[in-house]
Amino acid sequence: MPDHHRFVRKFVNAKLLIMSSRLTLISHAATSAVRAAAFPVDESIDEAGRRDAQALASSLPPFAAIWTSPSKRTIETAAALGLEAKIDASLRDIDLGRWAGRTFGEVEEKEPKEIERWLADPASVPHGGESVAQVIGRVSEWLIAVRRFRGRTAVVSHPAVIRAAIVAAIEASPASFWRIDVAPLGIVELRSNGERWALRSIK
């Protein structure tokens, strides 16, 4: 390849890198509900989760902008990570209606058909709250809105929101939502060229 072609390619790649956006999505630290396999309420992170977040803090890069959901567990996680985050209601957890605070096993035992329908149909709302499809929709709209930010940005939110972001970024079927596992303090990175998002990595 001629030298001038190599120069042009390097110049274009460098320009794309400068113009691109990198969004780091961090799942909140562990809570009592997470450890009990229960549908969450607005609970705090536990002490072990706080220590894990503090240990992770030093490995995070600086961010130009940071957002978090309105929940205690995400606000406390952001603080433990040493991040000054702006609250954004679009990043709130899925509304689980009457199931909130109950364990998965309890609901499965008392409402087996409803649980089965909920896991099979992204549009279903047997708990009276919010459907998976609705979560994917609002997170997708949020991702479109933040594509204008350049450089590194971050979100501290919920597994449901991070799953929805992955589904939206790769334009996957909503049915794939439950095939994505996001652990406490799990990290997902997306990259945007200003027109679309792409999945960069999952940790």
C-alpha cells in the first residue's frame, strides 16, 4: 500500500476515534434483594457491595458525563465508585408492580402462569407494572438522545436497563432480553459513531 494511502487511513481512523462516543454502563452493587433472588424495591446496597464498589473505583477511567437512576442502590453505588452522577429518570429500574419485594420463588409458586408469560412475552405485564418491551423502548430513546456526547461517559443503573441497552444497541429481538446476564457491578461498554451504537465489550 502506498505511503499516502496509509496516512489517509490513519487520519480517518484517528478522526473517527475523536468523534466517537464511549458509554460505560455499570450495574449497581449487590443488595439484600439481589442475594435473596428477590424482585427489588428501593433498597440500599449492602456493606459487601459497598466494599466491592470502592475496590472497583480505582480501575475506572475519568468520564466527561455520568448519569444514574433515581434509586438508592444506584446513587449509593455511584458514590462508592467516587462518581458524581446526575440523576436521570429514564434510567430507572423496570417497574415490577405487585411483585416488588417478593422472591422469584414465591411468585413462581403462587403465579406460575404469570411468571411463564412474563418470561416468554416481552409485551406482557402480569405484575401490573412495566413490560420488558417498554423498558427497551425508553432506554433506546435515551441512547439516541445521548449520542451527541463525545468522549467517555458513564451510567450507573440496573441490570434490566443494561440488558435493554444491549438489546437496543445491537438491534436484537426483545425476546433476547432474558438471555443477557448482568451481575452486580458488571460493566458493559458501547461505542457510537454519532449515528448508531455498537456493543464493544462486556465484563
